[in-house]
Amino acid sequence: MVDDDLHELAEAFGVSTSYRGAGQERLPVDRPVVRAVLEQFGLDTSSAAAVRGELAEVRRRRCAGVLPETVVLSGRQAVDLPRAGVVHCEGGQEIPVSGRARADRLPFGVHRLETEDQRVLLLVTPRGVPTPLPAWGWTVQLHALRSGRSWGMGDFGDLSSFVGWCGELGAGAVLLNPVHAVTPVSPVERSPHSPSSRQFLNPLYLRVEDTAAYRHAPAEIREVVDELRPSGGELVDHDETWQAKLAALELLWSHASPPDEPPRPELARFATFCALAERHGADWRRWPARLRHPDSPAVAEQAARLAPRVAFHAWLQRLCAEQVAKARDSADLAVGLIGDLAAGVAPSGADAWASQDVLALGTTIGAPPGEDWGVPPWRPDRLAAAGFAPFRDVLRGVLRHADGIRVGHVAGLWRQWWIPRGEPPQRGTYVRYDAEAMLGVLALEAHRAGAVVVGEDPGEVEPEVTRALHDRGMLSSAALWSRRGCRPLPPDRWPAQAVATLSAHDLPTATGFLRAEHVRVRAELGLLELPAGQERARARLDRDELVDLLLAEGLVDEDAGEQEVVVAMHELLARTPCRLLLVAPEDLLGEARQAGFPGSAGEYPNWRIPLPVPLEELRDAPVVRVAVQPLRRARPPLG
């Protein structure tokens, strides 16, 4: 039971002491969980007296009447000033302010507000972003997009070919899975949703032969590189691919001209992490104590000692940036390439090392009652105190290489489910964030990049989240089926300001849904929520409801076969008013296995499943041409 003082302290830091369950019932949070989460804020909750002391400090700060360390404003919002001051704008202007500082009288940007006795960061952000033009396009898992030139998995060269073909087909957008950087130490992380850094790119996706170093290398060096290419197998082997590419790239690096300019500071820090990880292991928390903080003198000393290796990893990032830029330039897409921002980073990785002071490393985030995603959350107080710089950095990490961004688990801008270390997923609680500020920062970075914004919220978030996205010109997400098993909606009931898809990376494919493959696999893995018979019956009901909807819309006949039903699903998408309509190659090619299976580990080939056919055959597959015709008619190419 949470007493009044602990409840007030929790409220002050946005920590919930109760929450609404799936059935809208009010569920209490156990006192030990509340205490464990509050301790992540550096608070002492070991006794009633300690809680009272922390609460007294909170009340004292409230009464002091000072401005917070960071203020975020947009539209006509204003902040009352205790004293007159000056806004030092990021562009160099100095604007006197008195009484109130109003957003509509200041330029967009990250400014410094100074009064006689206080200095705060002032972020002035756009109210929203331009809504993208109506279009149809593709959503693709790059590792699955193999071709005759791939080294065991899809790469940036394949992406370039795919994007060019999409443009020829009349598509206007391509949504790419997260291509964030991994820690370059075997075994490499397979999941794109648990990256080492969200600011940089994954060198596993490099196409070795498309580098200038390969083109300019002597013939005998190119021959050695060519021999390193792995043969590939039925499943993607990330480690085999990385070891082969690493050997090839190291050989080319030894014959390449050194870069003309040093890497920017954040790239140098990431490259230093990679060099240290090669020497001390992939998890910085197990490194020698002197190396566990990036600002320690020992890290600077090691960076100097490992300078050639640091330069090598910085070079890999330059190659990645060049190849992604080539892919973006491969076609004239109305909307462009949309990059996916993962919901978090691995606690062992580069971003956690670099931003450990802003993370609650004693917790992970997930979703009740049974999901733990294994990534740590930001501390909302430290994030605000840092001027939201860590959030701005990861947004720029995606938008530097894309025309748009999809924010994974966008409801996390409002609240996150924190799970204390050692607790099961259901023993957590929600922690609130300043959603207005987070959305403002997102709008500012999208405005700077001229990018579209999509929030990943496939019908499973509070209505306020979807409303807020739409109010700011951002798109929500709409899927034909979801985890909650909601009945499929007729096309006229889909939201207009949304991205429409059949499914998602962690949900059944079209064929998998029709065959109840997700039930069969969950039964094998021991992940069923209900007895197997009930799960299969529910899956049959879900399938029948979908087919009934397709029948009611006149899209299929009673005796329609599986492929005809899949094509009809895509025609149903075309009838919705959604702004963007996205198709997954797996759905059209009859792949029954989904890319990732929540709750599974080594038992399921997560992120290892290639498309059933290589990229060259995808282009000529008759079902592709048939299925995209209604999408082309509904969202014709511009010009």
C-alpha cells in the first residue's frame, strides 16, 4: 500500500501509483515497485523519514518561483518571467524580453534565456509539421531484401535498387526498418529494435563492392575481397556476414587514402566506443571501471592509443552515409525514404555508455502485463535538464539519412512502463513525460530536416496520443489487424491522417494470419495465453471476420483462394482514406513467417528470415503487379 507522502513524491516525479488495466479497471502499484522506480531518480525512499525529507525538498523548489532548466514553447505559448532578461538565439540575435517570453515573437530554435540570476534553455518549436502528400509505397525489412549481389543479407546497394524500382512502379514512399548501429563485436545483435546507437548506421548493411576503396584497390586486392563473400543459407547469418565484411573492409582500409578531416565529436565518441568494445567486450558495464564513463581521462588516453582503429570505425560510418544517400537519390519519390526510430537502445551499447547520466539504467521499458523490451528509459527530469539534447540527437541520427521518420512506440512520448531490474514485466509502473515538450522537439527537428513524421500507434494507444499527432500534422498508424484482435474496420472508418498497413514486423504476415501460423508458433514456444484449442478458434474467428468484410465489400467470392484473399486485402487498403498506403513484400510473396516474434529468443529465427525470392524475382512477380494496381489508382503518382 502506498501512503500519502510516497504518493505525493511519486506524483511530483510522474511516477504512477495506480493505472488502468486492459479492462479499464484501476490497478494499484505495489509499494516496493514505486520505491524502486523513485530510486532511479536518485531519491531516498528507504524510510518514512527519508520520503518526508525528499518531499520537503520538492515543496521548497516549488515555492522558490524559479524557471525550470529548460522551457519548450510553440505557437502562442509563453513563459512568465520573474525578471527581465535577454534571449540569446542560436542564430546570433539577442532579443530583450520582459514580463513574458512569447514563442510567436521568437525564431524557431534552441536558445539561451538569461535573466539577472538565472540561465535556462529556451526551445521554440513549430506547432506542427506539413502533412505529406497522399501516396502509396512499401515497408521493408532490409536484412530480408537479398539479391544476387548481397553478402548473405540485404544491404544498402539492394535498398538503392529497390527504391529505384519502387519509383518506376509509381510508389511514393518506402518505410525502412531501423538501420541503427550495432556494437561491432560477435555475436552481433540481430534485432534492429535493440541497437547500440540510434545516432549512427549499421555497417552490416554496407555493400563492399560499392565503396570507392574497392573500386580503386589493386586487382589482386579486389580478388581477395571477392573470395571473402559468404555463400549464404536459408536464414540470414548476421555473424557470418559481419566477419566476412569486416575482413574485406579492413583489407580495403589498409590500402585506402585516409580521410581529409577528423570526425565530428559525436562520431569520434561512437568510434571510440567501437574500438574499446573490440578490446574489452561488447558490454561497457563490464569494462574496467576507469573506462565506463566516456568523459574519463582513461578513455581519452585509450582513444589516442587506439587512434587507427577509431579512424577505421569512423570511416565505416562515412561509407554507410554515402550508400544511404545514394539510395535516397535513386528515385524521385513524392514522400521519400522514411526511417524508423527504434523505441530504445541496448543498455550495453554505445548510446547507453555516452548518455548513461540521462538513462534509468536500473529499469527497462515494456508493456503490461507481459512485455519487457530490454531497453532502458530516459529519466524525464535529466532529459529536460539537458535541453532534450539526447532526444534531439537520435532524431537527427535518423533524419540525417531520411526524408521522414517513424517514431517507434510513439506513446512513449507521453508515458513509459518502467520495470525495475529483477522484476517480471507485470511488476512495473508508468512514468510520465512532458509530451508537449517531446512533441515540440520532434516537430523542431522534423522542421529543420523538411521531414514527415509518423507515430507508431497501431490502434493500441490512448485517444489523446492520436489526436495530438493529428493536431500537429503528424500521421498515426492503422493496421488491418493488431495485437488486441480488434475486428477489422470497413475502409470508410479508417482514419485519414494515418499510414495504412496490413500488419507490422511483430505481427502475422498476410499468409501467416490466414493460416494461423502465429498460433502454431506460439504453441511450439509455450507462449499461448489461452489453451491451444481456444487460441485456434479465436484465430479462425479473426480470419472469418476478415473474409466476411472482404465479401461485404465485394472484393472476393465465396470460393476465393488464399492468394486472391491477400490481393483483396490490399484492395481494401486502397479504399481507405489513409494518407499513406504501405505494402510489405512478405505479404505479397506468401511468406507465412513474421520477421520477429515477441517473447521468443533463440527458439525462433527472429530477424533472420529472408524474402522467399531474391530482389530480382520480386520485381517480376505477377502477384506484385496485380496487387499494387488498386493502390496506384487510389494514390496515382504525381506528375
